[in-house]
Amino acid sequence: MKYKLLFAALLSFLLFSCDERKLNQINTSNKEKISTFVNSDSSIVNTDTSKIKFQSDSFVAPAEKDKTIYPEIHLKQNKKRGLDSLFLVLSTKPQFFVLNTREANIIEGKKGTVLYFPENAFGNIGEVKVSLKESYSNSSYLFNCLSTQTSESENLETAGMIEIKAYSMSNKELALKKGKSIKIGFPVKGKKKPGFQLFNEVFSTDSIIEWENNLNENINLRVRSVTLHCQNDLIIFSTKRTSLDFLNEKDVEIIKRRMDYSFSNEFPLRVNKMVDSLLTFKRDGYEEDLEFYKTLRKVSDNLKGPFVEYYPKLRENSRLYFQFSDLSDTVSNTEYNEKFLAYFAKEGYKNFKDWELERYILNSNKLGWINCDRFYNDPRQKVNLSIVGASENETFMLYLKETNSAVRAYQNGETFFVRKMPEGALGTILGVRFDNGKIFIAKKNIRVNAKPIDKFKYNEIAIENLEAEINKLSEF
């Protein structure tokens, strides 16, 4: 294997670890801060960011673009660092954008992620630089030290993970302004599924990125309006200040789930008849989602306002519409809609809903690594899966067959563990080892149980083939 060496001297000074935040900056002899940028062809280039002119598209550093060049990985005192340095080279490379914060902005990543930044998302500070990493493949989960478990070892099914960072033009890292949030569109693979939520990064003791549910992302739910189809009239009541404190946390989550699929956030109930001064409804349209139907009925039964006086006038098959809103969502629906329609008109979308059906739409008030996940609530008993390692420079990843889950094993001595997996679940364990400058890969198909798994058969693989081989071997 013949590869050109790039910056071997630089790599020898780096302390490699899964926590990439430790590798963001090094000091040069003149004490200037230098950031490491990697272009879309994975060639490493060191550039003073204060002298870069960022493009509205992804930034491409001035490097060879005809082939991928991999720097040599050196093993020094700690062999584990060699494996981490390998993953650093193969990890997802950022795309860079420049935003004018005085207006709303749209960013579209190469893998289909769409970000919407409202006006003054970082305050009225003019231009900011934004970096985006997209992780949607089994290999990228491994290379980026990502895992589909929460910090409490709850199992998740992922629709993709991204990292968003923002910097001032003088390279100071920025956070979203307090009270501001951004909208994220995660591309849907296959059939769109309900229940996906937003999770933010948490680092484990092994520097593996796990997740915690973004509680601030949960909506501050209100009923925006109630519309009654009363005989031949449509009567609309604004109810922006009406409290929904009669809903519990589960009720709110059920409504939120349906709002993820809707732009108008307005849902109808078809009237059946009045029974003991209580309006009853038909299940029309909700036969496959009775939880939502019951929750919508709960809103009708408990919501107070002048519209209640019109309930006795509603005839059978009349409709009652409830429009919900999220007071924590700082994005103007009108502005959001107009911006996206203009942006995606060139791709042939004729209405906003067509675009939304192809993505999971979530709000985030935080940057960093963000995960679009839903809880994988398997009723089977949970066991800790143990893997017996054979090298000091080895790691393992479990990919489940029944769901899009990729769980990184954590190490305790010579044994690796995957916590709280459903007993009997089918999966594939991939092992990656880095010895004496050579890369090895192994695979075992398993049925989850508490019995230790050992004797992996490794085969040598070239670095340029590792990504494709991981994606191939982890498929079922």
C-alpha cells in the first residue's frame, strides 16, 4: 500500500482520542491559533481561519482533489492512540458555510440535512461561520465515536446524527441566542416512522458520544385556535393564552408526534352527537392512531372558552378543528414557509408539505452533536453483552438487525460490554484492530445473550476499503 505522507510531524504531537474537541487547536511556535480543516476529499490541510474566505457552499481547502490521501498512523507509547488516530482520519469531515445573521438562512448538507436559522439566531452580529457534519452510515457512527444509546443505557433507533458548530469571523465559538431555536430537517430513508425526537450529545467515560433527550426541545404546547363547522358557517376562536395543564407528559408527546408530520398543526374531529352535555366524536381518520384520537378528545372535553357554547349547535358529521402551537418555537411559520418554498422551488416542489414528508422536522436550541432518534422499546429482558478482546488496540460495534441501531462497546480491562440489550435480538458485531501499522476487521452474527463472545477471526484490510467494508458487513 503506497500513500503519500502528509504532516507526519504534526500527527506525532496530537493526543488522539474519540473526543475530537481535544484536537480542535494546537499552538504553533508564534502562538497563533491554527484550526485543522479537511476538505471533501479527506486531505488534511492546516489553515489560519481568520484568513479564509468561506463560501456559501461547503468550504474546500486548497489541496489535491484527484485522490484521497491518508497520512501515516504512528504508534508510540500508547497503542490505543493509534486506533483513535485511524478513526480521526476517517471521521466525517465538516462542510462550512457563512451566514448573515440579520436575515433568515437555509443550509443544505451534501447528505440531505437541511438547517433553518431564523433571523438573529446568534444575535445581530452580522456574519458567522457554520460547520456541519452529517453522519448517516454505519461506518460513520464507528469513525465518529457515536452510539445509539442514551446516557442511561436506553436503546435508540436513529434516523441520523449531525454536528453543528458556529463561529464568529474572529473564530470565537458561538451558541444560539437565548430563546432562539433552529429547525432541522433530517432526510427520511424508506418509510417515515412516528416518534422521532431530538437528542443532544453526552460524553461517556470512554469519550463515546451518547445522548440525552433535549427536554427544552419538548414543546410548550398551546391551542392556537378552535374552528367550528357550525351548520353552514365556519367560526374561528383564537385561544393563544388557553392553558393545557390538564394534559400529562405522554399526552403532550402524542400531540408533538403528530405535529412533526404537519405544517398547519391543525387536526379535525368529526362530530357524532351530544351525550349528557358532552360532545362525542367519530374515529374517522384516526383508526390507526387511537392514542392521538383519545388525546384530541381529551382536549375537546377539557378545553374552556366561549366556543364551548356552540357545541350543542354542532350537527352529526360537523367538524371541530384544533390548531396547536409551540410557544418555544421562535421561528415564524410564515417566514419559514416562504423561505423554504423559494429555496426548494428549483427542485420541483410545488407545496411545502411535499418537502416535509421527506424529512423529520425537529427544533433545537443547542448546537454540537444532535441525534434524530426514537426510543427502541423492546419488551424482552435486557442483558449486558460481553465481548472478549484479544488486542490492546481493538474496538467493537454492535449493529442490530431489527432496527437502525449501532451501539459502541465500552471497555473494562480486557472485556468489552454493550449494556442492556434485548435478549434474543439478532445483530452483527464488527471488530476493528490496528496492529503494527496494519488494519484488521472481523465480523460475527449473534443472537444477544449473556454468554461471553470471543475468538473473532480478523482479516487485513486496506484503509481505503474500510468504510465500504463496514457498511457492507453491517447490513443484513
